[in-house]
Amino acid sequence: MSLPPFEIVVAEHGAVVLRVCRAVLGPDDAEDAWSETFLAALRAYPTLRPDSNVRAWLVTIAHRKAIDGYRARRRRALPVAELPHEPATSDVYQLPDPALDTAVQALPDKQRQVVAYRYLADLSYRDIAAIVGGTETAARRSAADGIAALRRTYVPEESPT
């Protein structure tokens, strides 16, 4: 048994996929998820086994695309009539010493992340391991290596006396 042409699959299952997308996302974002579902399905269709349940396969893809859309919608900024607080000054995003900033930026990615999470955000090594992946011991090692590298390379700027 061979698979039907993809156009027939879209015609047969398009309404079901759209209903799944609407149920998860609502009417506003459902059509985008429907389109993404069939684009993904079109790419994967040539490798689908002939005995596959095409409807279940498409609904699975639609569910995942709808969940992706739902997550993306939750991350979008919401417009508000008035800002709740004064904007932060630009210096809040920089380390107070440019030489320290340069030394921190020169660290390997994982060491830089672990040092920032431990010493700027004051997270536990357990929490850091959950964020960056790995073990608590590995997070401790990355922090220790990062601090050792900073001690070797960082030269504080002279402060006026």
C-alpha cells in the first residue's frame, strides 16, 4: 500500500488539523499553526511509512505546533497603557568596572554563565546545574575554574583616592 499524494492528505485531514489548532490556540493563531503543521508534514511525508495512521501523525504534529504557538504567545510582551515604573538607567546592564566586564566576557560560555548565575544572581549550584545542564559538582567546577581565570586575567582599574 502506498501513500496518497500529499494534496489528498491535506484535503482529507485539513479540517481536523484546524480544529485541533483552534482548540489549543483559539481562532487567532490557529491558522498559523495549521500552516506550520502542513509545512512540517510536507517535509516529513516522503519518509512516512505506508502503513502509518496519517490522521494521528498529522494531529500529533498539529498538537506540537499549537503548543509551540501557545508558548510563543505567552512570551510576547503585553501592551499596557502606562509603564508600571521608571525605566532603569543604562548602567544597570553593565558591570561597574569595564576591565572586569572584559575579563568576564573572555571566559568560556559555560564558565561565564555559571559565574554570573552564582555571583551575580546568587543561585545555588543545584539551581545552576538545572539551568545549564549537568551536575552540581560540574557547576562548582565551572565556577571555580571561572574565578581562577578571572584572578589570573583581571586587573582592577585604579580608583581615584
